[in-house]
Amino acid sequence: MHEIYPLASGFLVWVAFGVFIGGTVLRLVLLALKARRKDPVIYQYFSFYYAARSIIHWIFPFASKGMRDHPVFTIIAFVFHICLILTPIFVAAHVILIMESWQTGWWYLPNAAADIMTIIVVLCLLFFLARRILQKDVRYLSTAGDYVLLLLVAAPFITGFWTYHQWYGFETAGLLHMLSGELMLICLPFTRLFHMALFPFTRGYSGSEFGAVKGARDW
Amino acid sequence: MNTKNNTETGADQKQIHDVAIEEGARRLTREKIHSVLSELIRTEGGARLSAYSNACVHCGMCSEACHHYLSNDRDPKLSPAGKVKQTIAVIMARKGKVGPDFMKKACEIAFTECNLCRRCMMYCPFGIDVAYLMLFIRRACHKLGVVPQYIQDTAHSHSATMNQMWVRDDEWIDTLQWQEEEARDEIPNIRIPIEKEGADIFYSVIGPEPKFRAQLIYQMAVIMHASGADWTMSATPGWDNSDMCMYTGDMEMTARLKKVHFEAATRLKTKRIVMGECGHAFRSVYDVGNRLLGWKMPPLPMVHAIEFYYEILQQGHIEIENKFEQPVTFHDPCNIVRGRGLHETARYVVDKTCKTFIELEPNREHNFCCGAGGGVINCGPPFKNKRVKSNRIKAEQLASAKSKGAEVVIAPCHNCHGGLEDIINHYELGMEIKFLADILYECMKKE
Ligand code: HEM
Ligand code: SF4
Ligand code: SF4
Ligand code: SF4
């Protein structure tokens, strides 16, 4: 089984990043072309000022009324996303791997901090899971894919934690960590996770319509 | 406040009998639906449709934005994303392979469970425009001939007469002359100028004004007269600025209607359009019709009546003799507040004309829709009970303002009037509803 170790730590990493970046760019370009053909209003009314105004009100916690109405959810969602994005970029093990390969790297997190952030991510995912099951409207909206997605995102964090702490079977966990991380990157452009890439555009368009055309606020 | 029957929620009475929906669906086959829907998605389903379908993370942040959801004991099916899940999401997932019964249900959801008020768009982290998606369903319903009877009749009136209420051309002119005569009893030299070329203002109203609320034309004549405005109305089609076709999904008709309206204003060589107190008509002229006709912005300057009142008050063209006595509250109509940001302009007018003003909570962009808009009230009697029950939250909002002393609700929109009136009656709130023109007319110095 461990023969695929080099594959998972080499070739597949390239594939994963290739699909993640290529897929994201390709989908955004296709969307932009489709908008040209069928939704010219988007270009006509797009205003960078009003797009930014709206985006800013939605990437700072509590800047919108919807967020103020749901303080617990807002805090958890923000903490989750921050830890989710920063941990893999700044965890020591990743930075060191990059240093070893390319003789370049960047600042990395103290191990304890990375540990805590990983636990936060997993706890937040459990919160999202509980919310999906317990809150009536969210349960109704949820699809099987939403639950799979939670697992997909949790997997690299759980296995990474396991590997770092060298618990029983950590070699297998390490392999699973790489594979699940790669799978998540590959899935990013093709699942709901794509919300990350779409956010600035949908929000920006909404902000432009509200601000530039309708003279109103949308937060 | 009376909350009778509030256990029997609107959403549970699914599939209200509407003869046009039934008949329309009976004529459909799965093949026909499939070919129409796939063609529609191919030709009109653009980047917004796919971005909105892909961005939604099913988080439910939009649920509490919607008065249908809040008023029906938080029925998840009425959450904005819940309505998307039952309609467009299914159509996309099955690539248009759905049956007539599905279309009946989708029709009822899109036409009667969403007012296209866009409140949810302000609560969704991604700014997903559920109103746009519901309009997409309505467009599909229009193409398939499954549209509620009453609103379809209105759309027919639009296409046959270019006005909403089957008003004949001579009836229209008669009404204006009749109102002029009435007004002359009060102000002997007043005119309602018809076909005056080169006037500053082209004043247009919605079809129901001459039909049911002719006194509004009278009042506006008095306001125009007192402010010394140079104005005119059109004798030919184009006098009606309303548009239910925009809400049935008949965008071709919407384009025709708005073209006739703009052309009437330009034929008379007027400098700008002033529109009566209506929300949806404003949306159709300011935001929808111009786009369909290929104008980025309306081809000539246009304002809502509120902006006109603001102007004449601010420039001192009219004088307020006695401020309105009863405490008032103000309902922000979606189409001119979320749709045009006129909330502060309106408050200026209220402030200048009324003694005591009590805010509704929430207000401005965050106000709840009246439940009538988006053509929902135009779907007529079959859906009336459901509509009123689906806006219990509005009744609570009004009752709370009443408990702070508000006696009169000002709503500068015709649809809002209809919707609020039904709510006030059903929940026995005992409040009066007025247009801003009613207040201005009552309080201003007339000569
Ligand atoms: C800056 C852009 C982003 C915004 C505005 C954003 C917004 C959101 C929102 C509003 C939720 C809803 C929470 C819920 O109820 O599930 C969410 C969930 C989530 N986001 Fe993001 N997100 C962004 C970027 C990302 C990125 C980069 C990822 C990484 C892969 C990500 C992964 C997730 C996951 C896994 C969930 C939980 C989904 C679930 O509950 O099923 N997000 N995001
Ligand atoms: S547009 Fe208004 S009525 Fe329609 S789903 Fe959104 S909040 Fe509800
Ligand atoms: S708030 Fe937006 S992303 Fe969340 S469920 Fe509603 S529509 Fe989807
Ligand atoms: S009728 Fe008035 S409140 Fe209701 S949707 Fe229209 S503008 Fe909004």
C-alpha cells in the first residue's frame, strides 16, 4: 500500500493544484463568457466602487444586519473560514516541505497554534453538521452532498492532526491526509466549495445593482 | 391584534384551485415541458442562473428575511432557498424533465409564495437573487401557458389595450375631463392638461387610477396646479405606466408596454416623466423595461411622485398650511426603496407634512414587503386568504407601530395599499392607509 506514498506526495500534489487552479480559472472564465453572451447587464452595471462596498460589508464580521441577527453563527463561520484557510498555508510541516523542495518558504505557525486551529476547524464542522441536522430550515435545504462535503473538508484536518501526533497507524493516516487533501483541492471548483470563488462576483454584482442602479444598501 | 386562524397556515393549503393553472397544465405533456424548459435554459439561462445555483451553500441565512417563512410558523418550504430547492433546482438537476403536476406546483410557488421583493438578497452572504430565480420560473410558466387566471387576464388587458384595466381610450379621456370638472368646483381655473406638447412634465399613472381611484388624479392636479408645474397627460396609450406582464414572465409584452410609455412622453416633447405613487410600475420603467429595450438607463429623466413632492416642498413651490394631525407611520415600498433608495426622500416629505411620525421596525431597506407585490395580489381571490395569512409578520409590525401610537399608515404604492388594507382588515388592526398625495392634498395651501 505504501508504494503509492511517493505518488501521493509527488505527482498527485501537482495534479491536485493543477485541477484546483486550472478548474477555478476555467470555470470563472466560462462564466464570464456566458455572462457576455447572455447576461450583458452584469457588465453594463458592474461598478467596482459599489461592488467593493458590498463585499466589504460581507467579509467583516457583523457589518451586515444578517450577521448581527445571528451572532453565534457569524462568529463560528468566521473563525472556521480563517482557520480553514490559514492552517494549511502556515502549518510548519507544509512550509518545511516547501523549503526542502525549493529552498524557499515563509513564516510558519507554532505547532501548538496549528493544533488548536485544526481542532477549531473540526469543531466548527461538527457545529455545521449539528446545525444541518437540528435547524429545521437548514435541514430542509441540505442535500446528501452537503454532508459529504463536511466530511471531505474534515478529513485532511483530522488525518493531519493524527499524523503529526504520531498516533497508532500514523503512516496510513499520513497517506490518507495527503489523499484527502488532494481530493478536497480537486473538488473545490466542482462542488459547493466553489462558493469561495463565486463570492466576489455574486456579491459584487448584487452590490453594483443595489448601489449603482437602485441607490440602496444590500447588507 | 387578532390572529384568527393562524394555525391553518397558507403553505399547507397547497394547490389552491385556479382554473387557468389547471387548464394550462392539462394541455401539457412531459415532452412539451422538456423541450420548452431546455430551450429556455439554453437561450436565457445565463451566468446568473448558474452562479446562483452553484454559490448557494444551503446555509439558511435567507430564511428569516422572507415574510412568507416568518408568517407560516417558519415553514422551511417557504424559506427563499427552500423555494429554489422545490423549483429551479429540480428543473436544473433533471435538465427540464419534469411533469405537468410539477409545473403546477412550481407555478403556485413562483407566483404566490414570492413577492419578488428582494429582501432575501440583502441577507444572503452571496447576494443570491431569489427573486430573479422565481422570475425565471414565471417566465417558464408563461412559455408553458400555466399562469394564474387573474394575473393572466391583466396581462391580456395590457396586450389588447396597453393598459392594465381594459380602460377604453375614450373612457380614459372622459375620466380626466370628469376629474377636471370636479376639481374646478374647488379651484375654478384648474386644468388637467391633455396632449400639451413641450410641457415640462409627462405625468403617468397606473390603469387602476382612472378605474377605481380617480380622486388621486384630482389630487395630483391640485398639487401640480398649486406648485405651478407645467405638466400634461397623454390622450393616447402610454398614459398607463403599470405592467403586470413583467410579473407573468411575458417580457416581450413588457418591452412593448414600456416602449409605448416612453414614446408617449417623447411624442409630447416633454422634458421628463413623473410617475404616480406606484412601486411596481416604477420598477418596470426604471429597472426592467429600459433594459429590455436596450437602454442602460431610461431614455429620458424620470422620477417617482415622492421625488417630485420632495422637490416642490424643498424649493418652496407649495406650502403646508396645517401639518397632518394624526400620528403616522411609513411603509417603505420595496420597489422604490430597495429598488430606488427613496427612503430618506420619503421621510423628508413625511416630516414636512405630518406632526408625529413613528417608524415601523424594521424600516427602510429592511422593511417587510406588504405581501401584495410582485403580482401576488393580482393572482386574485383564489389566493387571497393565503396571501393575508402569509404576512402575519406585517400585521405584527404594524400592530407594534400602533401600540406606539401610529394611527395612519402611509404607503406610496398602489399595490401596498391593496395588500396592507387586506392585512389591516383581517387582523383587525383598525389603522387607516393613505398615499402621500392624500396627506399633501389635505395639508397644503391650495392656491
Ligand atoms: C471568502 C470567501 C468565502 C465566503 C464568503 C464563504 C462563505 C461561507 C458561508 C456563508 C458558509 C455557510 C456556512 C454553513 O451554514 O454551512 C460557508 C460554509 C463553508 N465554507 Fe465557505 N466561504 C468562503 C471561502 C471558503 C473556502 C476558501 C473554503 C475552503 C475550502 C470554504 C469552505 C467551506 C465549508 C467546508 C463550509 C461548510 C459547508 C457546510 O456547512 O456544509 N469556504 N462558507
Ligand atoms: S424575494 Fe421576498 S418574497 Fe421572494 S423569497 Fe425573497 S424575501 Fe421572500
Ligand atoms: S442565504 Fe444564500 S447561500 Fe444561504 S441558503 Fe439562502 S440563498 Fe443559499
Ligand atoms: S406592493 Fe409595495 S411593498 Fe409590496 S412588493 Fe410592491 S412595492 Fe413592495
